[in-house]
Amino acid sequence: MKKQILNLGKALNKAEQKQVNGEGSVCDYYIENGLCFGPVPGCVPCSQLHAYPDAISCVFIHSDCFQGDVF
């Protein structure tokens, strides 16, 4: 049981470690991890853009995300 509790977290990569330690910016993290939004394979759906408020100024966001009530 103790071993299971200790292994609940995941190992962080270098970008995630920088984010936790305050090195680098949120944009660096998003860019290094290839975050994008839109109806494009591999991108996060437009409807989830609100969950990444800092991403708007630094990652690819498809123009469809700004049309209608999606955003």
C-alpha cells in the first residue's frame, strides 16, 4: 500500500520541472509540448480553450475557434 501511494504522481520531464520550479514561461511549456487548438488532428478541441487561458497569446489557435459560440 505504501508503495502505491508513493507512486501516485508521474515523473516530470524537463519542461514540466522548469514550470514547477519557476524557470521558463507558460508559453515555453505549451510550445515545447506542441499545444494547439482547433479542428486539426493532434490539437485540443476549441471547446477546451478556456482551460488554457495563458495559451491564447502563444500557441496556434485555428480560426474556427473564434467563430460562433465555440470560444
